Amino acid sequence: MRRSIVRSAVLAVAMIGATSSTAHAETRMFSYDPISADAKRLTGAGVTILFKDGLLGASRPLKVLATGVPAQAMLKPARSKDIGPGGLSAITGVDANAALYAVDTSAAQGKIYLRAFCPGSTRLWLSFSPIAVRRDLRIQAFGDDPKASGQARLCGTLDFSYRGEWRLPDNRTPDPMSDWTDNPQRPDVSN
């Protein structure tokens, strides 16, 4: 009897903790400067990542934005097996534990990212090292291999140094493609 009460109490505390963690998930934006040759070639001035903080400190990237030009790629969660047998661990020089996301080529400038990052491919995936304050970022780009059906290829390894965090407008979903900072005292919230 006592064990079932203890189990019920532990389960209730865990559920409350999970609910409160979900409620406190916030959307944030970090900018990064390019370090590696691939990062400089493919992004120019770097990238900005719009992400949502998740449970236990895990962050889920939502968008990748080119810092210097108005181009963004919307991201969808992907599974390692989506890129072929063996997933990330089957590709040499890849972080097999990285978080994998598919670029939505039907949204925003997804097709532009696809052509720039993996010419000749019809699909694009990006893997991310952990996103954290003052921590550098590695993004690896993968495209479907036109020469090997069902297997992705590594198209580039992009290393970035952490630059800083953007201040997001209050009480609305951020749209980093619109300039809401014209008035630094009061962002335009009429949109």
C-alpha cells in the first residue's frame, strides 16, 4: 500500500515538473559568426538560429536565417534513418549524436538553401550540435545522393562561433524577416 502511494506521489511530481517545464519553454534567437571555410562560403556573414528551449535543456531549432541577407529555412524534426541505412553514423566525419532536421523546401527560401548547400540534391537535412549560450555551433548539411539512391551525402561542415542573443519582441511570435527594431524603445507590434 505504502509503495503505491509513494509511486503515485513520484508520478504526480514528475508530471507537474514536465508540465511546468513545457509551460516555460521559450523561443530564443542566437547569432553566430562563420569560422570554417564551408560556413564562410555558404553563409557569408553567418547565421541566426531561431529555436525553442525544450525539456532538460534540449533546444529545438525552428529556423535557420542568413544573418546578412533575408533568407530563411524552416526546419522539421527528422530521424537519422531518413538519410539512409545506418543514419548519421554511416557517414564518415559526421557527429552521429547530433540533432537532425529536414529543411522544408516548400516554405520560405528552403529551395535556395537546398541549391546552395547541396547542389544536385532534392532534399536537405541539417544536423546541429547543442545550442547553448556562449557555445560555438556546428551544422552539417546533408543531401540525398543522386548517385546512390536511398543514401545521403555530407555536403558541408559549417562551424560557427557564438556571437550573441537577439532580443525578441514581447507577446508575439518573432518574425526575424521583418524589421521590428526600427524603434528600439517600442517595437512595432501592430502586425
